[in-house]
Amino acid sequence: MTEAGPNVIGADGAAAADAGYDHEWFGFEPVVDRPVQVWPGSARSAVSVVVHLGAVEWEDEDQAQRPRAVGGRGIAPAPDVPRLSNREFGHRVGAARLAGQLDEHGIVPAVVVDVLTAERYPGLLEHLPSSEYLAGGLSASRPITSDMSEDEEADYIGLTLERLEAALGHRPAGWCSPERSESARTPGLLAVAGVSYLTDWVNDDMPYSFADTAPGLWSFPLSWELSDEATGFHRAMEPATWARSVGAALEQMAGEGGRVLGLSLTPWVSGQAFRAPAVDTVLGFISAMENIWVAPPGAVIEYCRGEAR
């Protein structure tokens, strides 16, 4: 665990003595000060497609978090059927639609899976081929929060990994928190639990190591700005505009070289029928682009880890 310290104003009211962030997980290292990453086959950029399976609970009043409301209707008393059933659409229909489109383009995604999905919807995983699984917490309704004690958070992480290992037959190496939620100590606890990489931090175009602050742990930048949830659900971006944005990012990153685009697809968002043409366009961009490396986050991390040795 690292101790967060003041950045602009020191504890005595004076300017802080140390430059950098107001956390100690890693230092400030702008991309212009780093060598350009060379990907396998001299690819100009890497792309990881990640499908997010997060099951919601038909919660009671004591539950930590309720999934965001559909449109502008607000939160209704439990059970909020329109809101919860909108999320369930992803497991019932959206995941199958995305699986078919991914297969048509020859792309095998990584899949973020929570304990509730793995234990209660095992047939779903059989219909969604995966290059690797990432741990997605206990459920979409139970995030990590700073209200947890250190022991409570460690138990949450350990329980998630143990139950996913039992359900999947192996322990996921990657971690993606529900709603990308963390406390100030999460990376350190993940490192202690043996997690190889996490995807919650979106502050870069390249993977990086937490080094001595969380030994063995790397960050994989899974884009929030281009995720379907951020663009399609929160910002109501038109699907065609989203598709053009992803295409522009792919071209820009390939031109710069050494970057990675982590693209999130969420079945209850991108699995909707009216978004299917835009999803098809994006997957077509990826499958048709030359000189890019399409690989799951874990493969990207292990390659970078090997290069750093």
C-alpha cells in the first residue's frame, strides 16, 4: 500500500517538495521520454478487443451500488425492472450477437467475467469464445470502494479469484474492477494476490509497470473514451460517429507507432440491434488493417514484460 500525499501544497502549507503525482504508484513519464515500443512482426500498433460480461443483482436496499439508470428516468424503487432487464439483455441476446460478429471477422476477444456470471450463467461462456478471461469482481453491482477496510478489500479480491478459478478451471491473470472502481490501495492488494495486470487505469497509450510499488503488476490501458459504454450509453453518441472515432484512433496510433488500443465492447450496449452495423464497421477496420498486432491484453503485457527485462 502506498500513502497518498499532497501534491500542490505540502503538509505545512508550503509548496510540495517532490514533483509528480499525488500518489506513489508510479512516477510521471511522458510518452516523448520513452522509446517507441516495437511490436511482434514490426507491427505499428497493437489492438485488444475486450468484451465485458457483468451481471447485475436484483438488489435489496443494502446493496453497495445500483447500475445506472436507463435514459433519464432516474432510479426507481427495487426491483427496478426496466433498468435491470436492460442490463440482462446483454446476457440473453447481446453477447450472442457480438460473438457472431467477432467470429465473422476472425477476432477472438478477451472477456471480463464476474463471479455472478461465471457461476450462474455458465452456458453463456460456452457461446462466447475467449482468448483469455479477466477477473471482473463479484458482480457488476458490487464495486470496490474506499469504504472497505484493507482486510475487506483483500477478501473481496481473494474471493473473486478463488470462485472464478473454481468456475473457469483456471485463475485469471488480469483484473478489471466493476465500474473500474478502486480504493487507494487496490494495485498493491492485486499484486499481493498474484494478479499480473489491471485495466482500470486509462492514463496512457502503452502498458507500464507499477514496479516496486506493486511488484509484478502492470497496467494495460483499456480505453474509456472509446468504450461503447462511455460513448453510446453515457454520451449518447451516434453509432456511426463512434465507429468513425475508433477508425480515426486506429489510424493515428498506427502512424505514431508503438501504441496499443484496448477496445471495450459491452453486450448490453453494443449488442443492441441498431448498433450492429457500427460494430461491424469497427471490427472490419481492425481485421482489414495491415501491420497491426491483434492480441489479448495478457499477451501484450507479457511481451512488454519480456522487453523490459
